[in-house]
Amino acid sequence: MSVLDLKQIRETPDTIQALLNRRSASDEYDLTPILERDRTTRELESVRTELQARSNEIGKLIGQKIKSGVDPKGEEIKGLKEEGNRVKTKLSELEPQEKQLKAEIEALLLQLPNLPSESTPIGKDETENVEIRKWGDEFLPKIEGLPHWEIAERLGILEVERAVKIAQSRFIALIGAGAALERALINFMLDQQIAAGYLEVMPPVLINSAALQGTGQLPKFAEESFNVPEDDLWLAPTAEVPVTNLYSGEILEAEILPIKHCAFTPCFRREAGSYGKDTRGLIRLHQFNKVELVKLVHPETSEAAHQQLVEDAEAILQALKLPYRVLELCTGDLGFGATKCYDLEVWMPSSNSYREISSCSNCWDFQARRANIRFKEKGKKGTQYVHTLNGSGLAIGRTMAAILENYQQADGTVKIPDVLQPYLKRDIL
């Protein structure tokens, strides 16, 4: 498995280091340990090649001498055999050294994030993300209302204390119309994306370490995931992981690209490092539902596929008439596996701010290298890595929170968006 291309790092280390430095002002992604180990590995390989050639030469020489009449038990043959044994001993000592060095290089490569696209804005953190566009100002609420958790509790559709009783904090239970609204959103989002050309998948929610490593969640984000170590299984943090890895280790025919999947799954995250943030409501939970969009595409169509992915996610917000904006993430806020990313942020009146509801990432061949997903074109030699893309279409709980806040009425009720009324068989909560 390779992650970032080791050959590329070896040949253009300054270029790769400069791109990594765009992500972080510190020396967090220093290539020096990789380059040092790679240099030592190639030196050992050179020595091994010479020793192997000498071993082969000795074996051939012994055969020729015996064939020409030299005594097989004589001193000359004995000396050659002793030299051959010494060479073989040296070879056996080199093998574990090489193996160890290659394992160390692989472990270091797995810690490196994807390289940012040349067109990705350079910035230190989220404050330097670039707003691309806004939509839906005409749908901004006309009244000053309550936060979504207060609305939900007053309507009797959200249970927090009882959910904590059976789990722990940051788990919730939806009751009655709340559960129905969640289900309606799931069905509506899937129906919309299937109509847009995505093939629905219902993948396993428990996934193995190889799958998480393939899409970049392991080893870096192990502490943010829930796992069952005795079975080498993890609870999926997003459907991106199982759906992308459906094709791991495969060589696909170019004719079947692009592959476009949508999938509903519950998602599980420890939210490590976020304690004290969004402790109430539906924004930051350990378990939440999401409809995910995943694409495997030809590299030549990658950028166009990314723009369309963003539009497919936007279409849900537009159908629900929820005001939002699109941000292009800067290098300092870019996700680990992304080379370029757009966030959709929905308007939340209670905080008078936009909040993330979808991240649409183009990973180029980063995940494909890790998961070994390639394709072959007819009439061409060799294979290429696919480009993988993913995005939320959308996070269900955050969508529900946005509906509760943006559609609340002066009398305390909540209007159901028009497109959801056929699913819920009602127009108000």
C-alpha cells in the first residue's frame, strides 16, 4: 500500500514539503524521517543486490569447477562454499532490516495528509475560508425564535434525559413526530439523490481497520472512533468509509466510471476534543444519521464531478428552502483526506450564524492509493488510480435542527417544509 507516492516524495521532496506546509505552519509533516529511511533502504537494497549476485556467481562457479574435474571435497570447493555461506548469512541479516525500514516508512506515510490542490486557498484556519455564494435570503425567518432543542422539547419530540439514562451524554432519542420527521428527511434525501443518478447502498455499519485505513480515518483519528477491538471492528463514522471500500483492491473497467452511490447510515463519533461545544441539541452527537454521497471517477472528470457533488447537496437545502452559504476551505482547515473541499453551512437563527451541514471533498487518488482502487482503459497498458469524492447529502440531525429554527411560527408550532409534507402526511408540528 502506498499513500502519498514515495517515488514522488523522493524525486521532488521540496515541492511535496512546500505543499504539506500549506496545511500547517509548524513542522507537523516533516518529510525528513521518511527520506532518511528511504535512503537507508535503497542502500541496503544495493548491498543485497550485490550479495545476491555474488551468491549466484559462487553457486555457478562451484558447478563449473566440479564439472571440469576439481575435487568436490577439496580445499578450493570448500573455500567457495564457505564464502557462499558467509554471503547467505549476510543476506539473511539484511532481510529483516529492510522489512523493518519499509514498515516504518509505511507507518510514517500513513500519517501524512493529502496534498492540497494548487487552487485551494492558502490560510491558517477556518477564519480564512472563502465564501463562494449564499442562497435563500428571502427565506430567512421573520420572527425571533427559540433554539431548536427548546422547540423540540416543547413539542415533545426530543428526549435527552431518558436517552442519557440508557447511553450517556450526547445521545438523544426522538419521539413521535420527531422520529417521523427524521425518517421523512432520510427518505426524501435518498429519493432526491436516486433521482439525480446515485445508486443506493445500505452498507455494513461495523467495519474493519483496513477499511478505515483505506479512506484515511486510521491511524490518525483512532481516538475519535468507537471500536470493538476483539473483533477488529469499528462503528462507521460516515458511510464514506464502507461505500468507498466496497471497491478496495479492485481493478475496474473504465467504462463503468463514474460510480455514484448514496447511502443512509447511522454514524458514530467520539467528538474527541469538542467537549464543551454544542452540548445541547442535535448539532454535535456521538450518534447521528446521515445520507452520504460517494463518487469514484476518472481523473479527467474529477473537478467537474466535484462541482456537481456540491450542487447535488445544495439541491436538498434548496428544496427545503433553508438559507445557506457555500465556503471553499483553506489549506489550514482542509480535511485530512481532501485535496479540495467545499462546506455547505445552513442558517441557524438561534445563534445568528451559519453552521456546517455538509462537507463535499475531492480526494483525488489519495484514498484510491490507500485502498488500492484502480481502473483500466481498453487499448491502454497498465492501470490508473480512480479519484474518489464524498459529501453529506445531508446530515439529518442538523437538517432537522435547521427546520425547527427556520420554520418555527409565532404560536410555537413548526411548519413542515412543502417537500416533506407528502412523507409526513401533515403540514405542521
